[in-house]
Amino acid sequence: MRSEFRRAVIGLLLMFSAGAQAQSDGYVEARIRFISMTRPLVGVGVVNNRKAHGLVIPTDMFAEEIAYRGPARLELVQMSAARSETAAGPKPEEPAAKNPSPRQGVKAKQQTLTFTVTGDPPLAWIDLPQKQGLLHLIILVTPGQGNGMVMLSDKPGSFPPGSNRYLNLCPFPLTVRAPSGDHVVPAGGSQILRPGALDKTYYDLQLLSREAKVLFSSRTYHLESARKLYVLTQVGTSGRVQLKSIVDRPVAPPRTFEKGVPDKK
């Protein structure tokens, strides 16, 4: 009896060890929010925890966060979706009606979407860092441009509401001029800063070259309740710069109710 118990324990230890080894060798866990840099992407997704996970990736806002667990090489692939319907019976806690109406006798139908990878080549891919624990990432997607993905770390608290993040994709450094001062963003680098403006007010934003030439200028509205990602790119081969603004408004936690009265904060 003891020998059987010992063998069972050894088997469990080997199984956990193999799982940990698989996670450290080539598998990562991450919280990811995607943004498309070209057009809204539908009919796409990732293989998440060995299951096809369909996505909708917008261009002017952050996509819904996904919890990813899979290979270190993250691939955005084309997917097809099939809709199926199943009959939904009454909930266990709901008592059966004494005199059910004809409408009550009809079972409601639940619709489920099942995603399948089409098998076409990946639209974009990127190798995620390994052995760094749970990753928090923003991933910009531009299919057809290199590997099609740019990754930004988004550790909790590093990019809070009320702040702006400037990602400089130009081959030269840029200076961001805001009420808080001048801030240099190197080529290919990013910087997070607060603009130094009051909540719900406009301020002047400028982008300057190394020679202090104004390449971009605008009046910008500041919100302490939102964070903004600014992507700076060069216009063709000219020295002009364009700015793409993506706004992220954190979702407020759901409010609970008790006896019809909302909880007091």
C-alpha cells in the first residue's frame, strides 16, 4: 500500500516538474492588449492555451485585454468562426412555474462561437521574453511591415491614467514640448510623461527636430481619467512627422447593489 502511494506521489512530482519545465522552456504567460496601426482587424486571433482565441483589434483604442499562455513566439493568425445553438434549460435555483405559459415552455437557445485556425501563414508574429514571470504588454500590429508587431511593456502603474506615452518610430530623435517642459524621445524609443495641464483643458503640443525645428503642432485636450499612446512616424522620406493618438479609458469597477440601494463609496 505504501509503495503504491509512493509511486503515485512520484508520478505527480514528475508531472508537475514536466509542466514547469514546459512553461520555462518556450512557454510564456502574458496579459496583452492589441492595437492595429492600419485598419480594424477582424477574423484574426491567437492560439491561446492550445485553443483558438478570436480577436477584434481596433485602430483608435486598445483591444480588450486577453490572458495569453502559449509559445514564446506569439503569432496573429487568420481564423474562421462558426456559430452554433444549444437549448438552455432553466437554472437549478429557479423553481418550475405552477402554471407555465406557452412562452415559458419554450427553452431559450444559447449561441456559441467556435473559432478555427484557417492554416494560412501568420499575419504577424513576435518573440516574447521568456523566464520573466507574468508579462504585461501592449502590442501594435502592422501586417506586412517586417514581422508585423511592435511590443511595449505595460507593467501595472507604469503608464497610469492622466499620462501620455510617446513611441518614436522615426529614424531620428524627437523633442516633445508640453506645458511640463521639453522631453527628448530617442529614435525607436518611448517615454511616459504627464503633460502638465489641468484636467479637461487644452494645451499646446509640439514635436521638434534635433535642430529645434517644429515638425508637428496641435491643441490637445487633457483628461486625467484617460491615458494616451502617441505613435510618432515619419511622413515618407520627408522630415515631417505625423502623430497617431490612441486613447485608453480604464473600465470602472462594477458597482454592487443591495436591496435596491447602490453601495456607498
